[in-house]
Amino acid sequence: MSLTQTPTISQFPIWASNEEGNTNATRYEAIPTAQTMKDGLLFGIPLTSTLTGQTLSDTSIERFIAEAISEIEHILDIYITPVHFAEKHDYNRELFQWSFAYVKLNHPNVIKVNRVALSYNNDFTSNVAVDFPLEFVHIMPQEGVLQLVPATNTTMGGYVLSAFSGIQYGAIWLTNILNYPGSLRIEYTAGFECDKVPALIVGLIQTIAAIRILSTLGPILFPYNSVSVGLDGVSQGTSTLGPAFLRQRIDELNKIKDDQMTAAQGYYQRQFLIDFL
């Protein structure tokens, strides 16, 4: 059976198809770069060491950005860029017959489902017993929950029974096996489309990256508050804002980070109030 991929799902707002009225609203941004950091939260911050004269490179800034992205992905269990997953889930006959093959995927924020199949070996590509039409797929993308709803006048169990190929699956069905470990194969893509990362997440990336940069480089960029030179009764002094300025800035950024993270956790972290036992 030839299967086409399901269309890409809007991630924010979920299931949005188009926008009416004010079309100038900017909900999405590209992943931050070194230049956007310099133009944003690092604006006005000297990135040259007063000790060595070395300037923080774009490559170093991008490394801090990558670390910030990884931190967000670990905390929220979402992926900033699209990632393809091929997962195995246990086949449960009761869930197939009465609950439309209810499955909690390992990762939320689903962009599209590429394949749903039943197989009874460890190979994702060969000896597939049933390859479900993607028209059957009902996905709750934010929660990462998948169900199969037949588009024909049959139950899921009836469709599976009529669609199997070969003796292998028929024997399993007729022997009344209720569970089969890892036989349900699901391939899907989770994350955000290229250059369509919600502005909240982009802002959080920038905030975390800026905190890391200023915390790491503060003592190097501002090793002292003042310098005084005296010679034969002649003296000259100069002073800078010093580390106190950076500490205040980092404290402000930490408050912003907490607010951004709280908002992101409220929207993206999965909570299952009702589940199958």
C-alpha cells in the first residue's frame, strides 16, 4: 500500500490553519545566531578582554546558544529543530479493539506522522504485517498521543484482521495472543519547522545563552573596577562599572528566564490526568 505523509501540523497555535485580521503578528522567529545575540541581550556589552585583548568569537557565542537549546530540550522534553523518531510500542489487543489503538508516543510536539505499522520482528522495514493508511491516524500533537480511527465501516480489530498479510499475523490473532511486545511501529517527526520557532522559545534561548556568556566571561571582561597610576606626585585614575554591573544584569536576566520558563512549561509539558491502566 502506498502511503503519503500527513500534512505538517501547526505547532502554535495548535491546529491553526490560517490567521484572520492582524496578519502582522509575529509568533515565530528563527533560531538565534551570534549576530542576533549581539544586537539583542548582549547589546552594549564589551566582548573584548581587558587582560588579553582577545574578542569573544561568533563561534564561541554559537556554542553558548547550542548549550541553551540543549538545556531547554532536556527540561521541557521538546525539540527545537525537527527530529525523526522510529519507535516500537507494545501491541495490546484490547486497546486496538476498544480504544482505537491508544498510544502515548515518547516525545510530544509532533509535526507529522510518517508511518504506523504492525510487525513481528526487529526490522522496521521488512515483514510488516499491517501498514495502516495515514488517513486513519488521529494525533494530538502537543500531548504526543496517537490513535487510529478507521475511515471505513469497520472496527479497528476488524480492519487489522482483514488487512494482515501472511500466515505469521493470522496465527498470532487466531491463537488469541492479547499482547505482543514491540510490534507496533510508529515513525514520526517532532520539533518545530525551520525558522518557525515560537518567539517565547527563541527568547528563552537568548536569555539562557546571555546568562551563560556573562557568567563565564564577567571576570575576564571586567577584572577590576578602577586603576590608579602615580609617579612623583602626578597621578591618573580611571574607573569602570566593574563586576557589579554584570551581577545586576545577570540577576535581571535570571528573573526574565524564570518567567519565560514558567510560561513554556505551562504550555509544553505533558500532563495526563486520565490514562489507561
